[in-house]
Amino acid sequence: MDKLDIDLLKILQENARITISEISKKIALSRPSITERILRLQEKGIIEEFTARVSLGAINRGTILFIQLSSLKATNSDFEQMIIRDEAVLECHRVTGNTSYFIKAAVKDMSSMKALIDRLMPYGDINTTIVLESPVPYRHIVPKVDDI
């Protein structure tokens, strides 16, 4: 990976729908070279997917929660199968320490939050935090030139 790949990653993270021609103009590289680099980044697993970020507020799921689940009362497998199916859950991470899982969820309102907590309670002890504001809601990630 070189500086051109890093520039390409920055551009694609800002707008994955940008045309190859537009990228070519921005980084002064031929269209075939851009296409080849994108394919190589995909093959290496650096680019995992192309996707759209959806506004949670715009789809009426603007209440964001961070939930810590500890003292797991089921097998990891049983819990993970359940949590994968729960559409309120945006992310779930198995972690070390006193907490077994960190869960990020998005719900419509307090009633939806209560329903989610009720679904989680049989699996362990729950500690829920409501997000008031997100000064860094999402960050584009690229390697530093020094790291490559």
C-alpha cells in the first residue's frame, strides 16, 4: 500500500459512489490503474464492502444506547444467536474484563428501549447508557504513511 492507495481510500470513504473518472482526475492516475487498485484493495481485504450510511434519526431510530451485559446466564453461542437477530442492535462486541459484551443499539423511544432491555435481561446483568450527543459519530480510517 502506498500514498496513492491511501488517497484512494480517503476519497472512497467520503463518497463510495464517485466515478472512476472523477477519482482519476483527483489523484492524477489513469482509470485502469484506479480500477486495478480498488480491486487489489478488495482482494487484500482492506476494502470490505461498499455501503450506504443511513441516518438513524431519519428512520425514527435516533435514540442510541450503549449496553454492557455482564454475568452471562447463557452460553456465548445462545446469546450471540439471539443478539444477531435483534434488529435494534447495531454492534455487539465480546470483551474481556467484568463486562461480557458491549452492545450498541438504536431505538425509537423509551418504550423501545425498555423492550430491548427486557429482551436482554434473561441473558445477564444489564447496564444501559443513553447517548446524548456524538461529537465523533463516525470516522474514516486510513493507515498513516509511516505505518505502511
